[in-house]
Amino acid sequence: MTETPKDAVAVADGADAAPAPARLETRRGMWSDGSGDTSGFGRIVRTVEWPAGDDIPDGSWQAAICERLTGLVPGAIADVILDRGELTLYVPREKLAAAMKNLRDDAHLRFECCMSVSGVHYPAETGAEFHVVYQLQSMTHNRRVRVETTCPDSDPHVPSVVGTYPAADWHERETWDMFGIVFDGHPHLTRILMPDDWAGHPQRKDYPLGGIPVEFKGARVPPADQRRQYR
């Protein structure tokens, strides 16, 4: 895993102050630069940046989770952000399987449920273009935590967590279908939304905006790239 350039994280070791958010890129319009914009929002300019995060309070359950997981799996946490009360652990992909198993099984952690697995595409983040995000729930301790790992476009592989969280099966299939991220060890990694013979992965930001016309009763809606521009 290439570590994400988040200079603005509040790490669990008690940093004195959180610096300014780390800027990733500036985007124009509703879609990534270079795509045809048929939304009517072509003049929007947005800055994409990581949240600065808050200091993790000493003695909090968030600090205890970071300390416990690092003790169980050394090097499991490459980064951590506490933002608006939500804890995100950035885990290197080579540590993901061990980290997830301990997050589930350790009595002090006990995140028994994986509520979702989703992908994100950051084309400008060289070496970590794809992120995989896991939302975990502890029924025992009534807590939530977000786990995030990355992989490069040139090697879009992360280990499957289906062996630890069977409910992640269809979520990993959807993430592969939409983003092309390969979950190594998945029992049956096949399309789940798109037809089996579909070319490409539609939620990647480099995927063409065009598509196929949709037929409705009494109407025909052309593909997005063939609709009129609103500029």
C-alpha cells in the first residue's frame, strides 16, 4: 500500500495541533476534468482535500482501539483520522486480513458486523488511486469504526474479507463490478449489477460518460453524452 498523503491527520500519539487539510486536486464541473458535462453545473470549481481531523482524546475509546489494534497487529494502522466523531483507520492492504480478523475477534474490539464495503476512485492520488472502505459495527460495545485501505491502478488487488465477514460477499462483488478492484480470495468474484459481458467498470472516473439509450413508454432517453449541453 502506498501511504495516503494526509498531512492533516490527528494521530493517536497525541499530536499537539492538527495542520491544515491536505489538498488533493481542484475539480471543475460535476464530473472529473475532461469528461463531457451534461449536468448544467460545468462552472462549479471544487477543491478536494482530506479533512484535518480532531485530536483523539486521551483515554477515549477511539484511542483505546488504535492502541489495542496496533498491539495485536504491529503496523496495522498507517494513519488515523477522527473527524466529527467518526474514526477512520487507514490500514495497509498487506495488514488488512489480520487487522479485520482481530477487529472482529478481540474481546476489547468486537466489531462483529461489516455493514458495507465500497470503492472510491481518486485518479490524482498516484500510487493509491483506489480506496476500499469498510464500515464496521460493534454490537457488543455499541461503536462504529471505518477501515480504509488503498491499492494502485497498476495493481488493483486487496485481500477479500469474506472469510472473516461473510456478509461482505456481495459488497465486494459490487465494488469489483463498479471499480475493477480485485478481491483476492473471494469465493466467486463475478459481476453483480452489470451484464457478464459488460466492458469496463462504470464508477471509475475515467469511464466514458456515454451509455445506451433507455426506452420508456412513449419516450426514448438518449445516452448522457448525446444530450444537449447546458453551458
